[in-house]
Amino acid sequence: MSSDTVISIKNVKRCYRMGGEQVWALDGVDLDIQRGEYISIMGPSGSGKSTLFNMIGGLDLPSEGEVTIDGAFLTKMNQKQLAYIRCRKIGYIFQTFNLIEVMSALENVMLPIIFSGASDEEAKSKAIGILDKVGLSGRYDHRPSQLSGGQQQRVAVARALANTPAILLADEPTGNLDLKTGEDLIRTLQKLKDDLGVTVITATHDNKMLAASDRVIYLEAGKIIDIKTKEHLSFSFGKIG
Amino acid sequence: MKTENEIMEIESLPLGKIISITCKGIKIRIWRSLIVVSGIVLAIAFLSYILCSDGFAQNVSKAAGSIVEQGSPEKIQELKDQRVQTYWMVGLAILISFVGIVNAMLMSVTERFREIGTMKCLGAIDSFVLKMFLIESVIEGVIGALLGVLAGILIAYVEGVFTYGSGVWSLLPLAWLLGVVAFSFVTGVIITVVAALYPAREASKMMPVVALRAEL
């Protein structure tokens, strides 16, 4: 494991019970992710990409194998340590945005800052700053239902960035967006990676997202079947295009 | 490589902050909260109504007992049967309260699984989720039980006026009435909190991904 590995996945398996049957959503995955990398996880639905995404983010724990973030074993953490990682180290962006419907845009962004232990005033001024940055000034008090899909996703991005995480996890972030807002989002993610050195990991089957990636992980039936680096990607794109 | 001890833990939020977050939630979801409260009101109104009417009946028969000299064995048996019937009614009232309130609390927790999952992704710890729902249930339980007791006693007295005439006002000793109020109120609050405890505990322990996946 190199010193700049931020996430390391070792022989991770995840088993679900469906009826009486065991289904291996992940069947032995090994992957090291470097700090500041932009990774896309590709694969058909049911390939295990969401499961892998959940493992990396500490949203679910593996049945077998190890996941480490900055060298710390997720599987050995207590719930308060996991909460710390989720709050401070990782920002999550979901396909369905997962904004809290009863809270305003501002309150949604404030929430992780408050969980991190900041005062209300501190959280408020920080959240306003981030919302301004993603172009939502003047929409602080809007509820998610009063915002367009693109705006909701920007609130979600602002919320993910609230505690300046080192890792940004995005599960099908463009899945519910039109072409243009989707492209805007990809540019935003890429800019975060370039400017702040944020490690970006996305699960996607949107081909647009591949161009921004440093590496693309192809997943099928719970196993990594191929890993392509940027150079290789642009080569094959050249051939197709 | 870091050891476990070096990994930071998230601090619990102070109780005051959790209360203020909970109250904000109740206010925003005011209609949903009112439906839960009205379930508690109905259940506890029924309970206090039964207790209160039973009080009337007992005190009337006591008064009658002192006037109509020592009752015949048949009369005593009849009174005993009445008591048994009342115990059944009170038991039934508590059961109905329990089922009604459990249902209301179960719904109000399960319909928020996604929200719980999202909060856990943002750094909420188990005890935060648990406290949030318990505080909410205490608030709803206190308001619902209070209104329920008042409504139940009011209905019992209105009905009592028709059954016993204006003498009903002096029928129950104050201590008896206070006993009914206290018993119904405490029962209401306890049932509400206990009903919230189980789903809230389950919800608080869920991995975020399970809570997010929950379909309703």
C-alpha cells in the first residue's frame, strides 16, 4: 500500500440473502484508490457498483474482507468513529439527492456542520458561503420541493462539501439530471479534484462521466473485470469517435 | 498505520440542541404531528372517560348502599359482577390506547427511515436518532395525554349530568378525580414513549444503506 493510498479495499465480499438464497453482490474485490484520484465505477445494474460504493463510504459493512480509509479499518470502527468518517472525511452525493424534505436548502447544508460540533452561527455562515459558491444565493430558505432537479443536486453538492471532505462519493450523480446540468455537475466535480485535491469516486453508467476520470473500474457480477486508465480511455474513445 | 485509538469519534450533540432540532421538525411537520397527537388524545380520552364513569357508578352505589340498608346477597353479587365488567372495560381501554398509540408511533418512525439514513450519512450517531424520536414522543405524549384526559373527563361529566342529574358535580371526591387524571395522563405518556422506543431503537441502529433503501 503506497503512502498516498486513501482508500484500500482488500478481498471485499458482500452477501445478501434473497429468499433462502445467498447472493454475492461483491465477490472478492481488491482496489487501492490514490489521494486526488477521480475514479468511475462502471457496470450494468446488479453488477454490485452501488454495493461497492456503500462499502467505500462506510454506509454498509462487508461480509468478508477489509476496507481502510487513511489506514484505519472501517470494519473495526465503532458507530461514533464511523459517524466521524461520514461527517468529516466523506461527502456523499446521491442519484436521488436525498435532501431532507422538511428542511430548507440552508438547513440541509448546515446539518453536517452542526453534527461536526460547530455552533449554529458558525454553521450558518459556512453554509451560506458554500451555497453562494454553487450558485444558490437567494435560495437559502427554499425547500427541496421548491427547487428544480439541478438546483436540488447543487444543494446536495453543497451539503457534501460542507465539512471540506477529502473524499467525494457520488452514486449516479447525473442519473436524474438533464444533459446540461449533468455536464455542469461533472465539471464541478472535476474542478474540486483539480483545485482542492479531493478524491472523487462515482458509480455511474453515464459515458459522459468517463472523460473526466483518471481510472475507470469495470464491475460485473460482483467482480472487477477491467480497469482502464485515462490514457487508455482516450485512446479507445479516439477509435470510436 | 493508525491504530483504532487514534481514530476520532464524533461528539454527541448537547441535549438542548437535539431538543431544538426536534421541535423544529415537529413544527414543520405540524399536521403529521397533530395526527399522532390526536391518536393519543382519542385513546386517553376513552381511558379517562371509562375511569370517570366508573367512579360515578361506584360512588352512586356506595351512597345507595348506605341508604338502602345492608344489601341482599343478590344485590352484592350484582355489584360484584358490575365491578368485573368495569375492570374488563378499563383493561380494554388501555389495550385500545396501546394499540392505537403504537400504530401512530410506528408509522411516524418508519415513514422517516430515509431521513434517518440521510442524517446518518451526514454524521448522526445512533443516540442522536434515538433521542430525537424519544423527545418527540415525550412532547406528543404529554400534549396528547393532557388533552385526552380533559376531553374524556368532560365527556364523562356531560354524560353524567344526563344520567345522575346535577348531583354529578359533587359525586366524585376531588382526590378520586385527581387520581383519574394522574393515572390516565401517566398511562398515556408511558405508552407513547414505550411505543416510540422500539421503532426508534431499531431505526437508530440501522446502517445508513438499510435506512436509505427502505421502501414504504
